[in-house]
Amino acid sequence: MEIVIKPLSSDILDDWLYFFEKIGFADNPDWAGCYCHFYHFPGSIRKWKKQSEKQNKEASIDLIRSGEMQGFLAYLNDKPVGWCNVNSRDKYAKKLYEDDSSDSQEKKIAGIVCFLIAHTNRRQGIARKLLKHAISYYKKKEFDLIESYPRIGELSDAYSYRGPISLYKSEGFIIHKEFEDIYVMRKYLKYIS
């Protein structure tokens, strides 16, 4: 199985939309209208819930075209089968967690906020390939570290959209902080003296 991974750009916008509209949420249609816009939406959760699917789609298209929304799309046989929303942490409108550590202010940090794998292709290593690609990409971009925010507990595939803790641990992430329902996990991309 050869997985090809492409960075999100206007060039693959049609593939990304096809994945969101026809593949990614085939088993969870209630979440199909997000278009991965939640973390880029500057308003409250209450205001977010008033957003229409069309508004989310249009906002995400604008963010993709401007280069503000980033991530990677995985393909199998030229068909999109997986998505990872990862970006410089400061590009997200939502605060990903309460961070009181001064070292975070001085570092370039990438944040992984979402994985979405086609339900017919789960547990085939696609999320791992996307994660390894993201690690390599941000290391080359000279980021100091990459973070993830997996939810704690036994979760359905839908609620594991931030990726499972075991995946991150297997790729060298360590727990940086623990909150009531999430871990903040980090992998350092530069040697720390």
C-alpha cells in the first residue's frame, strides 16, 4: 500500500473538499459541516454552533487559498483517504490550552489539532504516515517542537479525532501537561542543550 502525502494548497483544494464531503465523514455525518474550521474560528463555541456548514466551508476555502490553513492530505491510489490539520500554533484562532510556561513564548511550535481517516482505511497506518510526515516537515522548517492534544479516555473513532495517545508515544512524544480531558504531548525537533 503506497500512501502519497501532499501539503494542503489551492492545487489540491478540490481533493480536500471531496474528502470532507464524500469520504471523511461517511460514518459520522453529523460532523461533516466542520470543514476543520473550528480551531480557526475566532468566536466562542456558542457562536461557532450558529455557523452554517456553508459558512465553515467558505471560511476554510479562504484560509486554504491564503495559505493560513495548513496540513496534509494522504492519498491511496490517487484517492484522498486521510487528513491531518497541523500548523504553526499561532495560526489557530482558538487557544489550544492554557499555557503558562515561558519557554513556549520563545519557541516555534507546531500544533496538531485533527486527524481524519476514511472509515474504510482506518488502522492501516495512514495516521502514522501523516504524523511522521508532519514531524519531518516541521523539523525541516526549523520549528523547536511539535505538539498534540489527544483526548483522555476510551473514545470512539469520531472522538479520537485528535489522534490516540499511543500513536504519539510511539513517535517519541512525551506528556507535557495533563488537563481534565486532554493531554498536551510534545516532541522536540531540535537538540536541547
